[in-house]
Amino acid sequence: MRRRDFLRSSALLAGTLGTGGMLAACSRSGGGIPGGEASLVPQVASFEVLTGRNQIVAFGLRTLQNTPVPNADVSVFLRDLNGNEIGGPFPTEYSEEIDRSLGLYIARLDLTEAGRVELVAVEGDRYGTQAINVVAPQDSQVQVAGDEAVSVKTPTVGQELGFVKICTQEPPCGMHEVSLDAALEAGRPVMLLFATPAYCQTAVCGPATSTVDEIRTGGDWGDTAFIHCEIYADQGQTVSRPVSRWKLPTEPWLFSVGADGVIVERLDGPMLPSRVEAMAGEISAA
């Protein structure tokens, strides 16, 4: 896979970060959603959200002037693309776990049907929307919980597999001690991160890599293998073989894999330390 093919999906995702205000200005119907001024821009950095109850969605919130809106009382509604309300209000929690400059609102949404819907973030008399993709697990192009992890070699300190750099974080992370295929064959639980700090298209790869690495060094995870694989095999041009084998359309992605080789959970976009720690704890305690 060439860089332009991978970037097409990443660009579509990144592009949604700037469309919230435009979508918000289109229409505003739906009896339960409060009225107000379309002056907010929610920024959801997830490629897709799976159907189900209590699905976690993290998003940033800014004004049309690109000013962050931190620690506000924000509620979330859902509506279809015709402007009809289909869910909400859902409360949010505000988190600065990653960085004070990257504050996120966390909502737990009930998503019963697949399709493209609008997330409506309401704060006082202001609101904004962003379209999100909701898919059924069986229709996701990315592996989901219950799928068997794809066994593929990933670069290590002793076997770089042709990667120009096995880790573009400075200094390099400590998650290149064992290859994914070897960890799976040995029956070890795995925390598998696909991210490229140096060439990230969504501005969260650097924090994602450091977050997962800090979780690795900060806890007792037993025999769990923490593995990081770069998106590109070279200097940001050629998508690496592991990424192609896992059919990832964007980055970063984190997968927790049980000792049986089956995926337990997945996460893309911003990596909240509390959620990463919970993922590691679940597979390590099993």
C-alpha cells in the first residue's frame, strides 16, 4: 500500500475536524434538542463508532474561531442527516488526562442502528455538530472484539525488517522487544499499538505512543507484551506490511489481545490513559 492510499482515509478523518461548524449551520430540527447559536465545532477523531449501548466517543470542542472550550457543561444529542433527533441527551465528562492542551469530552452513546449520523454538542445556548460513521461490528473494515488477531512479524530491536526506523518517537519507546507473531505463538496477552509519532496525520500519534509506553512501565502486567509498530516502513511514504495486513485505514490504533490470540478491545484516536490502563488490566488479569 502506498502512502497516498492510506492518507486518503486519514485525510477524510482529519477533514471532519474542520466541518463541524459548516454542518451546524445547515439545519436545526428535532424537538428535544435545545435551540441556540451554531458557534461550536466538535472534533471527533475516531474513524468509526460501533453500534451498541454505552459506546465511548471522545471529542474536542472549539469555537468557530478555533478557541478551545474547556471543562464546560456539555450534552450530546444524535440526529439523522435529515435533522431528526434520534438520541440524547447524553451527559459528558471532561478529561485532560492526555494533556491540558488536548482536553476531551467523553460521552457514552446508545447507537442502535448503523449509518451516518450527526453528533450535536450543546453547551448553554451554543451548539455544533459533526457527522460520525456508525457501523455494526460485523461490517467494520477493522478487526473488532472477538476476531482472531492477525499474526504478522513486527520490527524489533534485533530484527528491523527493513524499517528505516522502528520507532519515530524521540527518544524511542520500549515496545520493540518482541515481534507480534512470536508473542501470539507464545500465548502471551498483547497490547498492540499502530502509530507513527513523526508522520502522524491526526496529531495524536505522539501522545498515543508515549501514553501506552508510560502505562507499560507504570504497572505490573505480568506476561503481557507491549508492541508498537510504525505506520510507514520508510520516511512516511510506504505503508508497512503489518499495517496492510491489519487493513488499517487511519492511525493510531490500539488493540488488546488475550492469551488465546483473540481481540478483546480496540481503540483509535486519542488514547486516554485510564482507558489504556483498563484494557491492559483486563487481558493481564485473565
